[in-house]
Amino acid sequence: MENPRKRDYIWNTAAGVINAAEAVVMSMIVTRMTGLTDAGMLTLAFAVGNLMLPIGKFGVRNYQVTDVENRFSSSTYFTTRMITVFLMILVVCGYLCYASAGLGYGADKLGIVFAICMIYAVEALEDVIWGYFQQRNCLYAGARMFCVRWIGILLFFPVVLYGSRNMKKALLLCLALSIVIFLVLLWATYPRLCAEEDQFSKLIREKINVGQIGQLLKAVLPLFGISFLAFFENNMPKYAIDAYLTDEIQACYGFVAMPVFVIGLLNNFIYQPTLVPMAVEWEQGRVVPFKKRIAKQIMIIGILAVVCMAGAYLLGIPVLSLLYHTDLTGYKRELMILLLASAFLAVSGYQSVVLTIMRCQKALLLPHGIVAVTAALGLPAVVSRYGTMGAAISYMALMSLLCLLYGGILTTKLKGYHEI
């Protein structure tokens, strides 16, 4: 019989790889089929989608999977997620109205951004099911849903783009496919793995507990704020480039910035299966093994960073130029700086998860506020004057500042507990 933990790791790893590759693969396809300008619009669409996704997820996932005391019911998690996804859709529509009137986006650019944001809205809805499966020690099931849905999109996209030569139309068709795949997989998977009390028929009849929904939203509000600000900080260089430079430069910066999230994503699918055991250790007061897990994971991040930066120095630009069918020779310094920034990003992201397990998430909001305000005030001027190099250096400085602030909080909080 297959080892359940091994199956979790395999599917979660596959999901992590696909998550890292989705924008890369689609940008490669677009660059070859419709050109660099379309690739720049797609890069921006992913940046906007990544900013909107935290609204849909609302920081619930890590809280949900570490809710070992079952403070909130599955019905509360599901209903809350439907509310936050609806809110996400409203915000996307508001942004598109602003982009049309204030930023001069044309119909194609609006349609491209809308399609990517709605694909992410489906992902946000899927994420609460994934979290439920993880609670029931079936992490693989949620990861498998994610993999199948995105593989379907990535296989379908080049076919419709080749046939239509219209990226907006191709992405809208991919959105329709994403919805269909999600619904089919939900129907096929959830009834087999859910608890008796969480069957669809019982959830539909269950009365909505407004009080619990309010308590959950209040509990995860700091996590939402952190997640939203984190995506804002990560994509602020792209927003500044959109304001001051061209779609072609946006595409080139996006190509060399793609590897930024590789270290964090690799780290994510390594530590995700350990979250429930860590939550149990913390709940039981087993601080020594808890600290050892933290130290081990940060060491893994360091090793990943060294390997990735060495590979990027030797092969990064030639490989990226080949992948994207674009000469990126002049962007090697930006690539190395952004990869160093990604190591700081991975460490701070993991520190955030650990502090969430410790239920110290409120302490994380101020550091992100500091970094986000610094980015909003400083980055546009730097990018307008120094271009992509200014964007890369500023981003590295912001991520190192965030890592330092988080590290100080985590060290202080851990010192307050006796070791067992």
C-alpha cells in the first residue's frame, strides 16, 4: 500500500513545480506566438492577479490547516471563502474600471487582466477544499486537483492561442475550462474524502453561522493584510515599470524575475506537509523539536539559494533567453540580485508561517506595513530614474528588511517559552 506521507510529498511537489511554471510556460508560448508586447501585458496580468489572489484566500489556508482544536467548522471555512472570493471579484472589477479610465488600458489589456484574475478566483475557491483535505491528512487530493486544473489550462492555452492569435480570447476560454475542471474534480473527489457531517447535502441544509464567520475573518485579518501587502511588495517593481517604462521592458524584467519565486516555492512544498505536525508540537509545548524544525528549514533555504544562484550565474541568462526567445544578455546583474532577494523572501515567508502556528500573526502586520510604505514611496522614483536595475536593487533591499524584522519577532517570541 502506498505511503500516505510519500503521496502527499509527491503531489504537493508537483503542485509547487506547476505553480512556479504556470506564468513561465504561458509567457514562453506568448512570446513565440504573438510577440513581446503581449508577453508584457501577460506579465502585468499575473502581477495584478497575484495582488488580487490574497483577497480571495484572505489568509485562511494556514490558519485552517493548523486549526487542531477545530475552533471553526468546515461549513464556516467554506462559506467564508465564498464571501472572500466574491469580494475579490468586486475588487477586480473596480480595478479594471480604474485602469480603463485612469491608466488608459485598452480592451485587450483589460480582458487579459480580467481573465487571469478570474482564473485565480477559481484557484482561491479551490484552495479552501485543498485546506480541508490537508486537515483530513489527504494533502495529495487537493494538490492533485490543482495539478490537473493547471495542466489542462497549460495544454489548452497554446492550442486556442495558435488558432485565434488573440491572447484575450484564448485566456477567456482557459477561464471557462478552469471552472469546468474544478467543478468536475470537486464532484469526483470531495464526496469520497469528506467526513460524514461535511457531505454536500448536509452543508447545504446547515444554517449559516454569521457569528463564526465574523470571528474567523477577525482572526485571519492580520494574515490577509500580511499576504496582500506581501504580494504588493513583490509586484511593486512591475507596477512601477507599467507606469514609467514600456510593455517590452516589462516583459524582459518579468522574464528575469520569474526565478525570484523558485526558492520560495521549492521551500513551500518541502515544508507544507510538516505544518500539521508542527502545530501539534506547538500545541503540546514541545518547543525543542519545534525549534529544530525551524533551524533545519532555514538551512534548507540557504542550500537552495546557493544552488539556484550558482546555476543562474552559469546558465541563467542563456537558458532564459532560449526559453523566452528573447535576448536577455543585458539583464544578468538584475537576475543575480533578484535571486538573492528571493532567498530573503523565502526565509521571511517561512517565518510568517511559523509565527502563524504560534498564533502571533498580529505581530507580522507592522513589518509588512513598513516595507509596503517604503516600496510605495521609493520604488516609483527609483524605477523611473534607474530602470530595471533600480527595480532589482530596491526589491532586494525591501526583502532583506522584511526578513530582518520577522527574524527579530520570531526570536523574541521563542525566548518567552520554556523548552521541553
